[in-house]
Amino acid sequence: LTASENVVSEYRDARDLDESPPITSEQFTELLRWRRAVREWPQVEGYPLESTRPEMPVWIDAVLSDE
């Protein structure tokens, strides 16, 4: 969650300043849904088994490595 916080902030800043965001609106929605799922993960049956962990969006590593 911490690593993706900058992406969320950059997206919102760019959106509010009418600039080009670092990710698409679809990616932003996917990112927010993943972040919520991670926060709710401790309530999932089987927590903390790795198999119950929410899957990170496949594109996020590329975005995080560009920062």
C-alpha cells in the first residue's frame, strides 16, 4: 500500500490540475479496488495465507519502477 501511495497522489494531482495522469482512469480504479482489498484482507477467511492475498495489478510494478 505504501509503495502505491505516490501513484494515487500523482494521479489525483494531475486530474485536479488538468494534466496528463501517470495511469489511465481504468488503472486508477483497479488500483483503488486492490488497495481496498488489501486493507480488508485481514478479515478474509484463511488470512494470512499467501493464497488468500489480493493479487496486485500486473502493471503496477512497471509504474512503480518508473518513479
